[in-house]
Amino acid sequence: MPTQRFHDADRPPAADRRIFLQRASALATSLALAPDLLAATVPGETWYGTWGTALTGPAPATSALAFSNQTLRLIVHASIGGSRVRVRLSNEMGGTALSIGAAWLGLAASAANLAAGSNRQLSFAGRAAATVARGGTLASDPLDLAVPAQANLALSLYLPGSVQAATVHDAAFQTSYVSTSGNQAASQSLRVQRSLYAWPFLAELDIGRTAAGATLVALGDSMTDGLRSTGSANRRWPDYLARRLLAAGGAGGIPVGVVNRGISGNRLLGDSDSTPLAGRDALERFDRDVLATSGVRYLVVLIGINDIINASSSSLPTLADAITAGYARLVNRAHTAGIRVLGGTLLPFEGYTWYSAARESVRQRVNSWIRTAGAFDAVADFDAAVRDPARPTRMRADLVSEDLLHPKDAGYEAMARAVPLAALT
């Protein structure tokens, strides 16, 4: 959704878009093969996403994303637990190869400190150091580490050279840390130079299981990314959903990891903003952000409000049809891969800067289609969960943030309760 950080932009040239699509397709194919190769060390082991984010770029050159002979300590929150874990790094938007001098993973304790004795060294094809190719990804070797469900984990990456992070999730709403000079990846306590509010290079953490499991991907924009939620508190709606699933014993008794692929400013139908940090549209990034997720079995789609807010007046009469056609394409691609899809209705936004009666009409038409067309396997009626019964074009005052577009923590929790767990079969 438009904020001070996300604005409309001209779309990239067609040739650039074709190159991106070709690269994404090749990466998705390689990632789909990687789990079987890496899991062979334990008979019957299958990998499921416990945490993930959607990466964008190339990021503009900024001091916040520039590192020189430093260690990053990236804090993430697991959804499901297990005794084996692996990490997927990404340099997909990078223009040069990325050198990793060392990588360690442990349980976060407080700030940049780790739980005593929990830090473990990661390896890549048996080596401590690694190179992530330009435009590529790299999965670590499986690591024996007891990860409790809902644990905070800390990935420490030592970057021996000067690096400008081109591949990043910008709106992390989570504090991570950048060290003073040197390789501190193995240290329990990091000597901190500064805080970091992004996740560079880190795409996914997986849990290995010999018993059954599943992964749910939440695909969306800033509503899924968690804009306006409390920072470093894991109060995005997918976080609340992960806790709800854990309390319910999963789906049908099977643990379900939740992977958040929301990007603030993202759209369903077109690349949206003057910064690439809003990401490629959902249709373009589907292979990388959904199909390549380990163990994906369920998908919740909540996207389209940016298409409506940013649309020109002349395009509004046909926009609802274009959005629902885009949904149908997503559902078809997911079903082809055996993924069950839940459609999320778009939230009310009267009072927001770009609200108009014409845009509201598009939202209502889209929501009616989601509820009645039968394209989705089930519906998560987020709109009904948060709207004001006395004025349904607005969000309830106790659930909405100051911008009247995004929920606050209570609103995100209400959204998570709207996901029908019985549909996860």
C-alpha cells in the first residue's frame, strides 16, 4: 500500500522483465530439486518451511545495506519445531557473487545474544565458507539443532569483503544486528555496531521431519507483511495463525509451518512502485515465493488492494474483472502443483488518503467474487472479521491503525481467527 516508502513507477523494459522471468523459472526448478538431494542423509526425511520471507531488489545503494568485513546476526521466528534444520540463502537480485565467510545458527536469547551452547556452524557441501552465485540461491547442509516451536533463531553471516546487499526483504518489522569489524559468527554475544531492520540474503529456514508435515504460504502485500504491527513481537496475521495452528495440533494432527511471503507495496497484476523493494507482482513471483517453498501444501492469498488504490480512474470499470482473472491464474497454478488455496477478502479502507466510492465499488465486486465464484478451495473472510458493522466500508476503530488502511495488532489477530482451519485438510 502507498506509504512514504512506496510509490508508483514506470514498469521496467520488456527485455528486463523477460530476463527476470527466465531467471526465476530456472531458480524455481533448481530449488524444487534441492530438497531431495539434501535430505538424502536421513532416510524418509522431508523438509518443511518453518520461516520464510519474500526477497526483492536490486536494492538501492544505502549505508544501511552496506557491510564491510562484518557479521550480520539476523533474527527470525520459527513456526514449527524439530531437531534438524537447514537455511536457504539468496543472491537472486545480486549483480556479483556473494562470499560467505562463515554461517552459524543458534537460538536467540536477548538482543544480539544467543542462548548458551546453542550456536552451531552451518556448512555448504561440507565447507564452512561458501559463494552464492550471481542470481542464485544456496541451501545449507542439514544441521542437527533442537528448535522449539515458536523459538527465535539467530542466523549469523560473516561477510569478509565489502558488500552492498542487493537482495533483501526491506520491511522486516524485526530488529537484527550488524557487528563491529570481523568474524563474530561463532560468538555467543555480538559486538554490535548498529541495528538492522531488514533481512538481507535470507530466504527460508526449513525443518526436517521423518513424520508427516505441511507448509502454509501466506502470499500478499503489507497486510501480510505486518505493516503497523508491533516491531520485533511477531504480531503479523501469519504469526497469529502459526500460534493458532500450534495450539490446535496442526491440521488433522499434522504440524503446519507458516511462511510469510508478504511484501509491502506489492500488487497482484503489475510492478507497482518507484523502488524495487515492493517486489515483482504476485503472478511473476509465484514460482519463487510459493512453489519453491519446502513442503508447501496450503496457500492463503490476500492481495489486490494496491492494484485498486493505485489504479487510474479510467481503469476502474474493468479492474475487478482483471483482478479476479489474476486470482484464477494463481489458483490454477497452485492446483497444478497440488496446493490447496484459500482466498482472503480485501479489507475495508474508508478514511485512507486514496479512498473513493469508485475504488470501494471495485473492492466490493472483488470480494463478492472471492466469496461466491467457487474458484478458491475455501475463503478467509478477512473483511468480515475486521469491518465496522455500523459502517462496513471502514475497519473497526479498535482494530485499525492510524492510517485507516492497515490493521494494528488486534486487527491482525482477528484476521488470523478468520482462517478456517477445517479447510486445511
